[in-house]
Amino acid sequence: MSIALTAGLVIDFFYPAWKEQKGQPMSENQILGTRSLGIGVPLAAFVILQLVMRI
């Protein structure tokens, strides 16, 4: 779960900043997509972890 939380933060915060530092600005839709992916990765990991723990 901690790996998923770390990955979510990296995807959500650092990836758009890294792209802009490379000189490739992201559109608003791309930023919203990466933020939703950053939220979705830990959420999916939590759901999978809960399903595995019930078995």
C-alpha cells in the first residue's frame, strides 16, 4: 500500500512538473488525467488489497 501511495504522489505531483521542466507544457485535460491517475492508483491498490485480505 505504501508503494501505491508513493506512486500516486509521484504521478500526481512530480510528473507534470517534470514535463514542464523539459519544455513540454501539458494541457489542462492532460493535467486532470494525471491527477485522476494519481488518485486512482492508490484507490485501486486499496480495493485489491481488501479483496485479497478477504480470501
